[in-house]
Amino acid sequence: MPAKREITFETELFGSKTFLIYVEPVFSKAGETIGINYMGIDISDQVRKRERMIKIREEIAVQKAKETELNRTIHITEETMRAKQMLATMSHEIRSPLSGVVSMAEILGTTKLDREQRQLLDVMISSGDLVLKLINDILDLSKVESGVMKLEATKFRPREVVQHVLQTAAASLRKILTLEGNVADDVPIEVIGDVLRIRQILTNLISNAIKFTHEGKVGVKLFVVPEPPFAKEGSQNGSAVSTANQSTTNVPKEETCTSSQTSSDQRGFHGKKHEGSCQDRSQSERGTPVTNGTIDVTEEQAELPETTVWIRCDVHDTGIGIPENALPTLFKKYMQVSADHARKYGGTGLGLAICKQLVELMGGRLTVSSQVHCGSTFTFILPYKVSLSCDHSDDPDDDLSDMDDHGATDDDATAGFFQFQPRTLGSLFSSNGSSRTQNLLAHNIGYVNSHKINGFSENCYSFPTSNGQTKEMDLVEDACSVAEALEISPKPESSFSHSPDHDNESAICRDEHHHNVVNAENKVSTRDVSSCSETSREVDVKVKITEPQLPAERQGRSDSGFQSTLNSSREASNSISKPKILLVEDNKINVMVTRSMMKQLGHTIDVVNNGVEAVRAIQYHSYDLVLMDVCMPVMDGLQTTRLIRSFEETGNWDEAAKAGIEKPSPSSDSLQPDCTPPKRIPIIAMTANALSESADECSANGMDSFISKPVTFQKLKECLEQYL
Amino acid sequence: MERNPIRRQLAIMRQSLFDQGHVDEQFVQLEELQDDANPNFVEEVVTLYYRDSARIILNIEQALERKPFDFRKLDAYMHQFKGSSSSIGAKKVKAESTLFRECCKSGNGEGCMRSFQQLKKEYATLRKKLGAYFQ
């Protein structure tokens, strides 16, 4: 019954007060409740103290926990530091002997080796290079992180760097991509910075772009921007006007002419498209609009021996893109977009981390924007110093007279646009012998001097022999359409070499053109005019220079009748007068042997690897004979023959369309020299069975005869004699 | 003068290839395709064959690891392999391939395994012999 409780009262006078109330009943002697004892003790102070004690204890506990955490962290950090140090040391130690191994391997490569040895050696060297690169990356990263990295400050030419990096990338490019470099005219000819690091960053971004892009282009854009908001240096007052102080090239043209800043003058006059585009550039830059109009040219800067220019570099690609959720961790060390990516594309995940560190060390920023399946753009902005007292010895006043000299001598220095088109060389084939996607190895280097716009002289494109793929067709047609603009070919027949590749320069090349042009003539009539004009616009600005040492090589290699991807140049020229023969065969060895036999018989052949490609080939060209393998993937010989016969009977490709092969564009129908009813093409089956029922099946499907495999010279000869 | 013993040795090796049944007339076809313009044609074809068929062999091996056997697929692989082998005139290999296909058609898993082992042996033997011959 007795109760003891703490009750808190709110009093007006004294605030919150807590009383310990003790109530107990009072009993009479008889046990009746006659009253209560009511006691109240003011324990407000005690309560307060008690609460404070609790709080203090809590705080102490928290403190203790923090301390423990901290200690643990310190411990871990120390360990990490030690580990990093060890890693750096080890890497360094590893690097020396490893580069010894690679050097020795390279030297070994210069000695006489047989084919197998050379292959083994190549693997050795490429593996070694990879490891070396990895080690260098690790070392770089740890150097940057530990703050040991010292930045250089050397004069260099941005255009040359961009061009060089692109050139190197193009030389080892194994995909069909266009590499493009674009340096704005207001970017100074020479700047001061750490060229090695910048080159490293650029190379890394570009190789990433190439790695993750399978078609389209990779481009580098360099242009001047006003000082970005994150920069802490300079006389930043937060006002828009002063933010323009540092970026001297964003000065509008009026200022350029009159300003006392010799640097911007130099730039203004040295750019080939000068004032007009300077204006354009500044308009299009990411600058604040204010800078275009209201700049007070800073007198302060005129006094400075050096000015700082902020140059932004965009590396963009039309690759697989980066999903949004991967963007935040992109620059973290060892992070790749996903485990699948890491597996599929390789790499260590260090590259971007290094780039970011380097860029930030130099006082810049590295950012990325991307869209999945569309492409990505990596952007870094860096400040560069520009020395006013540099090699350009002209004063602003002498510029006008010196301009011509400059134009003559500084072509390379001022060339602002580079494009590297993919170019396939049939003479270099991949080691795993994939005949489909035969790729490229050398690239043509095209220079643009913006004031030297010539029509291009020779536009020699060559393509992989993925016969019948419309993409390649498009390429050819585009090239053709442009070639057409320059050359007029009188050749009546349409002939299309499936892998026109350039082994010889002059004569064959011209023949090629004629082939391609003839195709173009027949096709371009209904081809989109837009695509024509597009390519001609693009190409007009290019001047193609083919590398001189290559033709000799290719000439030699073209003589070997190799894989189906390699067609000797003779095919290109021969197929005009000789009968057109199509070989439909998927087995590479059979192709090689058959082709060689046909060559001995004096014929050159086109090769496709399955029925679908065969139909496409026939859709676009007329053949005098088709050798059709019966067993093939995608579509076998029997069905293919049926489709071809249906076309010959009906004059249309409806049956083929039902099978999923799209019809050719209308103009190609006019390819048939005999116009209306398609000629019946002799189709010879090449069958491994050679049993009687197989022969019946062949003729039931529309084949004229068969050759049993393995194919011999005699069999081919008889067949040709009968059907050609 | 010094070349004669080498040539003779080469001829002997070549003859043994035929006599031992490793290669057949198709090989002669390949040899006839070799000329000044293609001085190493046979070697090149053979190299390509080994490179290309290595893949098929691997596929077959992998397929033989999955039980039950997919005879259809095995037969398809072997058809390809046989085609290549016959094109270069690899007689014993081709014969073994035919056997393998027979086993596939009759669903004889044991037979397939045995035949494949034998085939690989012949394949390797041929490779060694041809390798020596080309050297």
C-alpha cells in the first residue's frame, strides 16, 4: 500500500521541481485506515545531478569508443603505409629485372627465329609489356599519393601531343574506329606544363575509350575555357568579371586586337581562322556569358611575365557507356564498372585513379559524363602557364608581315584537326585466323590544315571480308560516292571485290576505284543524297597521306594465297574480264585449298561463309558460277540454292525476305546487265557425302551438279569446263 | 651438291608419310598447288589446319565431358573436323573421324571415347611428322 514516487511539478516561480512523495496509510489499532502520512522531499537538485551523471557517463563511453576506433585506425593506417611503402619498393625492385627480361626478349626478336619461336616470343614480349605497364601504374599511383610526385614544367606544343597520342593509338588499333583530334585555334601553340604526365593522362583516357568502344569514333577536343570556379588561385573576387581574368583567350575580338597582352595577340594572329572563329570559340565555350562582353582587360596581367590559361580537354567516344550507378566509384582505385567488365575487358582499374590524382595534383579537375550504349566523355581541365617571352619572336605589330612565314613553317604546329580513319590491311592477318572479322593494322594519317583545303587525291579504303554485311557495304558505298565525285569510270560491268585491299598503289588502286565507282554509280542513284553529301563534306577536308613503306610490304604479302580474308590484288583487276565465281564455304582450310586451286586454273574467286552471305552477294552482283558447300552454319547450301532459284524464277527476293534476308535496295536490281529476267546461275554443290541420295537431294533443290569433297584439281577443272 | 643428301632425306620422309598411310593423294594435290608464287603453300595449309582444328578438338573434348553425350553435336563437330582433315589429306585422321561418326550415329558413347583418343593420337603423330618434314 505505501507508495513512493517521484513526481515532477512545473511551478511558475521556481521552474521544474521534483519531489519525492511518500505516502503511507495510517492504521488505527484496530486496523482501520484512518489517514495517510504524506511526505514530500524536494530532490530537484539530486535529480539534476543524477541526470548530469548519466550524461557524463555516456559521454565518457562515447569518448572511449572513439579513442579505440582512432587507435585502430591509426594502427591500420600505419600498416597501410608500410604496406604501400613495401609495395612501392617491391615494384621498383621488380621493375628492373622485369624490364631486363623484356629487353632481352626484344633483342632475341632481332635474331633469326623460326615461325613457332617467333610466335612464342611475341607472347613473351606482350605479356612482359603488360606486366611492366602494370608495375609502372602501381608505382605512379603510390608516388602521387604519397606526395612524392614532382611536377615538371616544360614547354610543349599541345597540338603535337594530341597528334602524337592519337597516332600511337591508331597504330596499334585493332578495331574499326575513327580517331579524331580537334584543337581549338585559341589554344596556344606552346604552353608550359608537365608534358609527360599530360601525355600519360591523355593516353590513358584514349586507350580506355578505345577499349570500351567497338564502333564509331573516339575523339579528343582541346579548347580554352575561362577559369573554372573551383580554381582557388588568382585574384578571385567571386565576380564574373574577375573570373575571366585568368583566361586570356576568352577575350572577345576587339580586345584581342587592342590588348597589351602579347600572348593573346600571338594566339589571335597565329590561329589560321583567326578573329572570326576566335569569337565563335569564345561564344561556344563553357564560359559565363558575361566574359564575352564585359571584360576589362586586366592591366595587371600585362605586367606578369606569365599568364595562366585553362584548357579543357574532352575525350569522347561512342562506346558502351557507363551506367549511372558506376559513376561515383569510377575514379576509385582498382574499381571497374563491374566484375563482368573487369573480366571481359581486362585492365586493372588503376588508370582512372592515376589520372584523377595527377589532374588534381596539377590543380585541375577530371569529370565524366556518359550514357549507356551511347558513349562517354571524360573531361579534364588544367591550368597551363603560357610564357609571353617564347619562341614566337614576333611582336604584335610585325604579325601581319610574318604571317606568311608562319603559314609556311608552322603548318604542323598550327594544324588543329587530325583524323585517323580505320584502314584494313589484308596483308596482316590475325593469328587466330578468324576469317570473319579480319582487321586492320595500319592506319592512314590524315592531316588538315585549315587553310589548305584540297579535294583529296586518293581515297583508298579497304575493308574486311565480312561479305554481305551491310555496314561494310555502306562504307564502300560512301567511299564510292565520294570517289565518284573525283573519278569517272567508263567500266560497264559492275564488279565488286569482296575484299578489295590495297597492295599496290597506283594501278590497282585505280582499278579498285573503278570497281567501287561502278558500284557507286549503280547504287548511288537511289542512295540517300544526304549520306553522299555527308561523306563528301567530311572527306573534302581530308588530305590522305599513305605511309610510304607499307606498299612494298603489302605487295610481297599479296602474293601468298592465304586465308579467305586475303585477296590478292590481282583479283581486283582480274575480275573484270574473267568470269565471276562465288565460293560459299565455311571451312577455312577448304577455302584456302579451293582458292589456290582456282588460282592455278587462272580464276579468282569471291568467298562467303554461309548461305545468307551468299544470297546477299548474289543480290548485289552477278556471278557466272557458284560453288556451294552443302553443310554450313546459319543457312545451308540446299536452302540457299532454293532461294536463289526462286529469285531466278520470280524475279524477286520475296522468298529470301521470308527467310530473313533483307531485300537489296532497288537500284541494285539494275546491276544485272541483262536487265529483266535474271540469268540462271550454275550452282555446283560441294558435298562431303557423295552418296547417291545426296546427289538427288542436291538436284532436287536446284543444284546443277556436285563435286565430292575433298576437292581436287581435276574435279574443279572438269566442272569449270562444263559450266563456264 | 650439299643439297642432295638433304633432298634425298626429304624424299624419304615424304615417301614414308605416304607408305605409313598418314597422308593420301589429297596431300599430293596440295603439293601441286605449291609453286614459286606460293613456295610454302603446303606448310601454310597444314599450319592453318592445326590452328583451326585445335578449336574443334577442344570443343569435342568439352562435349565429351558432359554426360549424357550430345551425339548430334559431337557428330557435327566431327563432320567439320573430318572435312578439314580430308582437305589436307590426313588419311589416318580422316579414317578415325569416320569411325567416330559411326559411333555417334549408333549412339556408342564408349566407342566415341575410344575413337577420339585414337584420333588424337593420330593427329599428334601426324603433326610431329609433318613438323619434322617441313623443317
